[in-house]
Amino acid sequence: MSSERNGVAVLRTNHWLTALLDRIWNDHFWDVARVNEVTIEFSRHWKTRLGLIRMTESQARTYIAINGLLRHPEVPEFVVSLTTAHELCHYAHGFGSPLPRRYHHPHAGNVVGKELERRGLGHLIEAYENWIAECWHDFYESQVQHFALPQRPPTVARSRAAAAAAASLR
Ligand SMILES: [Zn+2]
């Protein structure tokens, strides 16, 4: 997929994101039953969250929300893929899904990282964490400037570690 047209970045669409979810599910989560309706969409421009998963009270529908800034082609595709796979791990573990809950807490004991490894996605984790540590904060700031109010106070410089810690709250 071309990421530029006449020099203008072409943003990823929800249609593209839905196809990505289906591909990851087929290739890496094929044994996880899709027991309700699962939809995925680009959502808000969170500063400290890349994705979330939640389910309606009736359990009929699961909704995966991906940070809207990941629409931008400057964000490597593997960041979108691993964020999506991260949420699918939660689904498999019974968080945001009707499946039996397998852990007390969704992130206890690095269960998501271990699940990604087990499902053949472990090779992406280091590059993913490096991109978040090295690029996310500056990318976020460059993007939100488009939406900032004139009176917005100057941003306090943050350490790389703090940026990484914040962005890992996904
Ligand atoms: Zn998570």
C-alpha cells in the first residue's frame, strides 16, 4: 500500500484496520474462538495509550479502539500490528471478551508478552518498544500541535524512560 499520494501522507482507514485484525486473527490467533461481534476502529489521540478493548454489558459486542494517531503512515505498520495483537491477547485471556477469564489482572506477570511470544510475534516486541521509547513522544507532540490551542503552555521535557513508561500503558 502506498503511503503517499502527490506528496501527501495517506492515512490508514478503519477498513484497512479491520483487514489487519482479520489477518492477525487468522495467522496468529486462529485457535481463539470469535464468540461475539468484534469491531476495531481508530479512536482518540491518547497520549499514554495505544489501544484498549472493552465489551458491552450484554457481551454481544467487543470494541477494540486503536489510538487515532496510528493512522499516520509515519508510524511503522508493526506498531499498529502489535498494538492490535496486544488487544487480541486480552480477548483470548477473557478481558473484553466473553471467553473464560484466565488471569486475575490483564497484565499480571507479563502474560501479554508471553502470549505474543507463544504466538510467533515475539520478534516484533523489541522494535515496538524501541519505537515507543525513541519516537512516540516527539511524534505525539508533532501531531497534537495541529490541534493545540494558542494558549497551550509549553511542554515540559520528559525523559525517554518516562515517555516509554507512559506509552506502555496500553
Ligand atoms: Zn493491555
